Amino acid sequence: MSRPKIVILGAGYGGIMTAVRLQKQTNANEAEIILVNKHNYHYQTTWLHEPAAGTMHHDRTRIMINDVVDENKVNFVQDTVVEIKREEQKVILENGELDYDYLVIALGFEPETFGIKGLKENAFSIRNIDSVRKIREHIEYQFASYNNDKEKKKERLTLIVGGAGFTGIEFIGELADRVPKLCNEFDIDRSNVRIINVEAMPTLLPGFDPELVEYAKNILERKGVEFKLGTMIKECTEEGVILSKDDQVEEIKSNTVVWTGGVRGNSIVENSGFEAMRGRVKVNKDLRAPGYDNVFVVGDCALIINEENDRPYPPTAQIAIQEAYTCATNLLRLIRGNEELASFKPDIKGTVASLGEGEAIGTVGNKKLYGSTASAMKKIIDNRYLFLLGGPGLVLKKGKLKLF
Amino acid sequence: MSRPKIVILGAGYGGIMTAVRLQKQTNANEAEIILVNKHNYHYQTTWLHEPAAGTMHHDRTRIMINDVVDENKVNFVQDTVVEIKREEQKVILENGELDYDYLVIALGFEPETFGIKGLKENAFSIRNIDSVRKIREHIEYQFASYNNDKEKKKERLTLIVGGAGFTGIEFIGELADRVPKLCNEFDIDRSNVRIINVEAMPTLLPGFDPELVEYAKNILERKGVEFKLGTMIKECTEEGVILSKDDQVEEIKSNTVVWTGGVRGNSIVENSGFEAMRGRVKVNKDLRAPGYDNVFVVGDCALIINEENDRPYPPTAQIAIQEAYTCATNLLRLIRGNEELASFKPDIKGTVASLGEGEAIGTVGNKKLYGSTASAMKKIIDNRYLFLLGGPGLVLKKGKLKLF
């Protein structure tokens, strides 16, 4: 008798957690589980702003897949997904192909540049381990070069972060912590360095409690961050950015522009013919793609509407992990012949944004958190995920154990 | 009564050692001693290949000038020398000028590119703290970028060192040690990296004992270094190097070309009208510039002929330090009215070239040294200099204390 074959594409939060839940809950030989991922490691996307700024080593954000996945239950294939052939129930990989009975699409995000000219070509993005260590090394190289130039180039020391959402603010907090260390390392006066945050909305962290936003802005400004709010990036060139605010145009020269202003789902989703908005499939309540009873979508490629305000939930790690739980439950029901699937309902426990070493803001339930309390809570949230993924051993190995 | 004014230009081996000898030997108010240097630190030029490769932090090679120079005896001026006005006994600095009764020119070296096309524009050089940390960061950036490129670029991982003299070989030894660590850091297979040494002479380390040279070549080849001996760099372009050997032309693409193939004295020397060959003044036996009884030249800007073979001594740290001793002695004699000056005679105690961690070759007296013995001897030589410069305290602070 042939076992049903479950193929999970991507080992980000949604994908790896689906695999781990399935390996815990399936009986021996109940299903063939295949996990496909480009790298042989999972990484903490929500931590990537730290290695990008150089305040944490990238290895602390990555977890080898075979450290959390049991080879006896999950077959790991290291390869890159090229296309999903929906009608043939087949996945094309760079080095082969796989057929499936059930598919989980957990292919993660891509930067969304909203058609802003030159952004794709000239800006960095905080995307994966490869991209963030490149940002770190690029910034270091700019600082290292500064004193070698006969004519000092301010653009080497002008760091521009596009977007004041979660990632942008967390990144800029780390950057503000790193800059004094870089100045020390490369004999540069701090006053020559600019850290500029550009955001089209009139506030940073849109959607956050205004009191907390004010706190965050003050903290970051005290660390030397300049905010340009209500300001559009019109163009990103090889020389820097062209900004516009109230019909005023300003050009800032910079060798380092990091775009954090938008994400979208993986373009493989729409290229494979799924109906999608910016790579995100508006899934049914049971997380299946409309019209495909054997295809689940979780994480950044899934679009879920919050019925309370009729707007999509932001694609966070927290939601991706919760989706993985529902997805694994529903896969189990399907392979066990139970057609009554569970509905996904996010349970937002809280949201905390870090502002660099020892500082953060957030809400947990109705409670507002600031400063070191918020910072400790952020680490507790991070550790909780590691616990869910790999138990206490993984918390000890990769956790943030120094809470204060 | 006005004291004679001694101005020392440059705080490299020759300059700082002259200052330190004078501060030890002069009585209070016997002379006004002024030391001029671009930076507020001295650095160990002979160690720079290590921070260039990234195997040692650059701060270990630098010594703050006020850590070894007594402010009560030596007046330190941080400024950059622009020109020496010989006839007016005046030195033009970027931010001022100084007149002198006695002058010590210790302005160090510049890379000599022998007119090879594109080398000045496109190759790095191991020259000072600024230049070596730029090399380190450049190489790291190339490795960090490699996995981000859709089409992998071999030139990012092709490291070319021009010149197989002392600096070239010592640098390539460190580089060979660093590359496996870089591969590990950036998830790159070692087999994709090339470390190539190009030398116009048919051997590496020309002038060294052939048996030792053979040993060095084997050690480095075992670490993965490719030697292209008897090979000229015809041109260095933005894309790499064009080599020629026996009328065969070969182009190697590389983003990292480090030129170590030649040094010359500081061009300020000839631009100020001193008779010089490649920035080096053929000094009298007492180290004075011909025709200028109050101007001494030491270190890389001094040319001294070895009478045994009628060839110039190579401008080493060892000789610069010995010159500083003679120079200080002669300055003392002059200010004390003794016109009978000491003659400089180098006393070559030994020469050791390191080949990376724990490996070296060298001669001390007539004895050949290999491997860990030579490596320990190298460190003893380095520590001895620190002892001469700043006593046991400086050895403890900046010395290489792990001999084996």
C-alpha cells in the first residue's frame, strides 16, 4: 500500500513548523513527508536585522534542518523550487522533480519595491542569511575605505533605511548601536556618519500605539537617527536616493540604501498559476488554496483577512507558526479520511519591536511595554519559538538567554 | 639661550626609534625635539600582512605615540608633511610649518609599481593601517557577495598577490590560513577559491637560501597557493591581471589584486629637491644627506650600499632601527659640539619570513631555521623591537607571547 505523499516547500517558520508538527503527530508509515529547502538550514527571519547591522553573528540565527527534523520521519531534499505544476501534482526543482498527494506552499517572501525606480538594482534587502551578511560586509567596507580616499566621501558614511515598519525600525535600532563601534574600529568621527530613515507614511510603525511610537522615535533620535517621515523615495540611483516631500525634491548621496518598505509572497506562487495578490493566495479558512483541495498555503504566501477590520493580517512569524499548527492538523485529518477540517484563527499574543540593545516597545494583550521590560519580553517570545521548534535543547543552543 | 631644534619627520621604525633614543639620552633642555606624524600612532609595518589578511586585528599592530614618547621631552605634532624647504630649513605641513636646526627624514615607503599599467589604480597595497583594513574588508565583502550573485563570479574568490618578496610571501601565508575560515563564514566551498602568487623572478624570496625557499614553496603549495614564477604582470585592469610568461599571455579575472612587488622611498624626498633614487637618498656613512650637514635620512628613504656585494641593503625594519641608534648618537654629538660622527654599519642578526600560523623559514647567523622554531624566532624578533621601543611593559601589551 502506498502512503500519501506530503511535500512541504520551504523551511521558513511555516514550512519547518509544519514538518515538525507532522513528525510529532504522524504514526510510523502513515505518510511520506518531504521537506524541500534551498539551504540545509532554517533561519530566524525576524532576527535578520541583527546580523545585517553586524550586532549578532548570522550563525546564531540559523538552525540546521537536521537538528530539528527527524530523518526517519521527514525526508529532507536540499533543492530550489522552480515551479509548481498544479494540474500534474508535481513540483519542478532545479535538480529534479517531485510529485505529491498533498502540497504545503511555504515559500516565504520577496521584497516588494512598488515599482520605485532603481530600488531593485541599487538597494539592499534584509531577506536571508546571504543578503544580510552582504549588508554587514558592505557597510564595513565603506567605513574601511573612508580614510583611504583623498577626498573624503560622505556617501560612504550615509546609511539610508527605506521603510519604518517593523523590520526597518528594528534594523535602524541595531544600526544605531553598531555605528559607534564601526567608528571606533575604523578611526572615524561619529559626527561624520548619518543614519536616515525614510518613510512615506507620516509616522513610524504605522498601526502601533501612538504613545509607543513616540517613545520609539525619541529613543532612536537620541541614538542619532534622523527621520524623514511623510517622505517618498522617488528613485534609488547608484549615487543614493531622490526623495520627495510636499513637492520638495531632495537628493541624498549614499552608498548604502537598505529597503525594508514592503514584502510580498514568493513570485513562484503566481508564476505557477495560483490566483494571488503580490504572491499571496487568499486561502480558505482551512488554509487550502481555493480550488485545490490538496494544496495548503502558509506564511508569507498566504493571505488571511481579519474579519474585525476587513484588512489582511500582516504576515508575521507568529501567524506563520500558528498556521503551521492548523495546517499539520488538517493534513492529518485528510490522510486519516476526516474531511472536517479545522479553521484557522490567529491568536495574536502580542507584538514587540526591538530598538537595539536593551530597548523595545510592544503590546501584550492590552498592556503596553517599554524599555527593558519590552526588550526582555521580545527575547522570551524568541525563545518560545525555539522551544516549540526544537524543545529546551534548542533554546539553550540558540536562545537569547540574557534577558536584561 | 635657545636650544637646538631637532625635527623628526615620520614615526615609523626609524623616526620613532630616533625620538625614543634622543629622549633617553638628552639632558633636560639640551634640545627641543619635535616628532611629526600623520597619525597619533606608530604601527608595525612588518606585521601589516596579518591584519591585511584578517588573521590579526590591526589594533595589535599599532602603538599610540604617547605610550612610548615622553611629552616632557618630545613635542609630538600630528600633521602631514607636504614639503621640505631645504634652503630655508623649514618643513611645510598641511596645517602649518616648522623650522629646524636639525632634521631627520624618516618618511617611510610608497609602493613602487615600475610603471606597470593599471597597478596604481586597480591594485591594493599593504601600506598602513588604513590600507590593510580596507584589504581585509574588501576580501570579506567579495566572499559575502558570492552566494548572492545569480551567476557565480569566480573573480570574487580569486586572490592575486603580485610579488614573492618578503611581504608578498608573508601575506600569502596568512591569506592561505584565512581562506578556510572565510569559506566557513560565508558558506563557500574551498575548491572555488584560488590564491595565486605572481613573481617575475624565477623563484620566490629571491636572495634567500634555496633550500629554505623550497621548504617555503612546499608549505604554501600544501596550503593551496598557486605560484606563477618567472611571470610578469603586464597590466592590472578593473577585471583582473594580464600576465605574460615566455611570450604566452594569460588573463586572470580577479576582483582582488594586492601588489607587494616593490617599494620606494617617500616621493616628498625627491619633490623637495634631494638627490634621490626612487625616493631614497644615498646617505653618507654618518647617515647625513650629501651636502646637508644638518639633515639625516633613515629607514626606507635612506640608501646604503653593502660594500661586500656593492648592492643596496634592503630597507628592512631591522636596519631602520639600527640607523635610528646611529642617527640619535650623531645628533647628540652635533648638539654637544662633537663633529666626529659615528659611521653606520648594519649588523644583520637574522632574517625570518613567516609562512602563516606556526610556520616560517629563516637564517640566524649561519643557521637555517624551519617550521615552528623559525616561527618562534620570528616572534622573539618582534618582541625584541617592542622591548627596545617601550620596555617590558610594551612587550606585555603588544607582544607575541604565544611562541609555539
